[in-house]
Amino acid sequence: MDTARNYVTRIGTAKRRLNQVLFIAISIAAVGSVLAQTPNIAALLRGAQAGDAKAQFNLAQAYFEGTGIPRDFAKGLDWLRKSASAGYAGAEVTLGYLYQNGAQVPKDPHEAARWYRKAARQSGKDPKHAQNAQSNLAVMAAQGLIAVNEADWRASEPGSDEKPQAKSPEVKTPEVTNSGAKGKAAPFSLAEVETGLTGGITPKRMATLVGQFGVDFSLNPSTRQRLTDDGADDSLLQTIASAKR
């Protein structure tokens, strides 16, 4: 009896966890794409079937949330993949988040990084989603989930014809090695350091990373206070102050 009860409890916990991950993923990616309380599903479906990547993402969101249509994770994932494959950055970020957390797809940090890189390159037309993806890549690399070269969204994908993203002339990208892989990594931005601290990276670990990669910002009083509020200690702040590149 207890075994059965425990099994039911575990199933319920797993479902709540899945719903939570999907909700967070959609919330992160839904910048400028928030559905109305009662979306026009027929119109979304027509747009999605016609190849409109934004409509495909919104339809996936409706299926995930059960808004205006019965909840169906499989159909939502199918439309999400179509939207991501069509190049909509919000869908790319969401799919990356699902792979990072193993929600509705096998947990695969390398596949997550692949989708994050695609979104990260779209800073010209979709800066919010691009910045989100760039921060997620930095955190994954800092946590050792992916190699440093996997977090380099500026480089072209292996086997693709796309040109590498242009780097700002003032930003130097030192060569580093991580898990035996050689690649290039740009210095950490303020947003990336903050994301790392609030995402669970310890100040000691962040200080090591900053010492290795450098930062692209100055530690003025306002920045110091922001980082302190995020959990930075004196040692990390001192490392940042001397690590600007």
C-alpha cells in the first residue's frame, strides 16, 4: 500500500516538475508573444500551417498551457520544433531550455547549446531572446556542462555555410581549453556574471572563471552594488576589478 502511494506521489511530483519547467521555458521565450486569454486557435493554426514561425510558436504555447485548446505536450513540442527550425529565436531558446532540463525531450546539454547558439546569433533582430541564449550558454560553460567552444555563439556551426559573427574590435577573445577542447571565449559581460551568480554558481567558482576569461565591464560603485546584491563576495569583486580586458 505504501509502495503504491509512494509511486503515485513520485508521478505527481514528476508531472508538477514537468509543468514547472515548461511554464518557465515558455515564460522566458514569450517576450512580445504573450497569448490573449482566449487565443484564436483557428487563426493560429492557419498561420502555423502556412509556415508562420511566430504563429507556430504561439500555437505550441497554447498546447503547452492548454489555453483555448486541450493541453497536448506532444503537439506543442511538434509545433515548437517547426518554429525553431524556421528560425524563430523564441522557439530556439525554449527548445534549448527543454533539452537543458530534460523536459519532454532527453536531457542533452550539447543539443541545448546548439539551439541556444542559433538564438544567440539573432541579436540584430531579436536582442532579448539572443541575450537570454548568450547568458544560458555562459552559465552552462561555467558549470562544466558544455565545452567553452560550444558556448561560442559567434563561431559558425560545423558543416554550415554561414559566416562567423563579427566581433567588436575592442573585445579580445583569449584561447582557452575546457574538457580537452580548444576554443575561444569572449570576456564575461555584466549580465552573464549576474546570471551565473543568481543561477547557482558560487562566487569562488565565478572568480576562477573571471580570472580565466576576463570581463568586458568596469567595476564602478553601481556595478559593485548590483553584484553584491547578486551574491558576489569581496574576493570575486577584487578579481573582477583586475580582470577587465
